[in-house]
Amino acid sequence: MRFAVDRLDHLVMTVKDVEISAAWYQRVLGMERADFGPNSRTSVRFGGQKINLRPVEATQADWFTGPSGAPGGQDLCFIVTTNAAQVIDHLHSCGVTIEVGPVSKEGALGAITSVYCRDPDGNLIEIASYGD
């Protein structure tokens, strides 16, 4: 029997400091923090997805996960409902350095306008909108 993937539910990101990362994603990207499960794991949620924040010192015994990556090894793209100018204004108000943008890129559903910055671990964060 064949099946098709419907959506991404969550991903796990290795971070140097869970508290700093959770606060950044709340403050800069408006995500909601959630603590859950054994050992008070932490995630940040948006829409119907979440990012579990795995501390760099966590072991395979603590987390059933793939081999841990180094903090800062992710490139993530988040779609927002505002335009690039509003994203830039918000990032500036949060004291976040813009690396590149706005630039035209190709998203999963077509053309997007993207602004790039980095989170506290150095992950490349693309904030994009369709029809901008």
C-alpha cells in the first residue's frame, strides 16, 4: 500500500541553551512555548507544527532521536502573512541583524520574498511571504 505525506508535524533542533532559543523564537517569530513530557522538554509551536528544542548535552538515553547535530546546522524557512518591509521593521525592533533581503526565492508553492537572519545558535532563518 502506498501513502502520501500530509504535512510536517515537528522537527528537533539541537540548541546550546533551550531558554535562550525558546525566548528568541517567542520574541522574534511570535511562537508559543510549550513544555512537555519527561525531563520537561521544551518546544516552540506555530500553526500546526512545532520545533522541539534538544539541548546539546542531551544523550540518546534522554532523547530518542537521530545522531545529534551541532547547534547552528539548520536552514529553516518560515512563511508569514506580512510583507518583507514589515518583517524588516520587526526584526530591527527586536535588534536582530538582517543577513540578506528582501530577495526573491522559490518556495514550495511558488515565488516568495525572503528576509534572512540568524537565531542565537547561528541557524539560518528565512522569513518569507507569498505574493509580496
